[in-house]
Amino acid sequence: MTPPEDKQTPIQQAAEDLFHFAIEREDTKWLMARLPAEAAVKPATVEYELQILKIISVGWSISFYLEEWPEKQQLVETFWEAVREFSRSLSTTTEMMTGQDIDYFQVLKNRLNSYLQALRQNPDASNPEAVIGPEFARHCGNEGDLFAVYTGGRMFSGVTGRVRDYLNAANLQADVGAASTRH
């Protein structure tokens, strides 16, 4: 006899789906393949920062698009707990391979705070990508590099749009699309 399957709640399923999307690397690879050789940033740094930006963009999107949803906090916590577990595993593996103790979750928190601070300092920005792109380029080592600005803005825009579409399709809240008009 096989044990009964654990049935996930819609919130647990959404958190799992969004987590897997956050760590999936296809869009990172796609953007890296289009980074021009004349970009004044190190490709390895851009790739590293893109993955960080993707993860935090998913988390930001959940909070943004489900701002008024009463169960938002449960979804946010479940998503970030999955990210924390992933980060712990990644940190342990990195330490075993390099001998350096890196707290990847702390790196994610620091970057999120940096992006949020940049957004707070530019409350009149008509679109968040205009703020996120330059902040991304700064994390890549050259805030004046237009290729890095564009790449970061494109990652943020693409991720937030896909999360919005997912949340609409998941029917977690009827008016996710209403929040998207603010973005």
C-alpha cells in the first residue's frame, strides 16, 4: 500500500511554485547571452547579481501584488522559508568547496534592503525598473554601465510580470491585476 499523498494548500503550492521559479536560471542564462562584450562589468558578477535580483524580485512581487490580501503574510513567510533553506544548503556547499563561510541568505537580505532603500529614495519614479536597473549596475561594480542598468531592469520587469501573471492564474486573490496598474 502506498502512503497517501500530502495535499498542499493553495498557499503552499504557490510558495513552492514561486520558489522554484525564483531559483530557476533560464532567464539568467538568456540575459547573460545578450550581455554585450563591451559592457564595463564582469560577466561573472552580473550573473551572480542577476540570480540574487531574481530571487528578491519574486519575494518583492508577492508582497506588492498581494498587498491587501489577508493571507499574504503566510505566502510570503512560506516562500522566504524555502529561500532560507536553499540558502543554507548553498552556503554549506560553498563553504565545503571554498573554505569560506558565506551566509547567502544574509546576502539576499542585504541586497533586498539595498533595493528597497533605492526605491524609497525615489518615490516619484514612475516605474520601479528605472530605480532597480541603476541599483543593480551599482551592485555589479559600475552604476554607469548602461548594459548592466538595462539587464537589471529587464530581469526585474520580467520577473515581476511573470509573478503577477502567476498570481492571477492561481486565483489567490481576485484583484491582483488591480495592483499591477500601479507597477
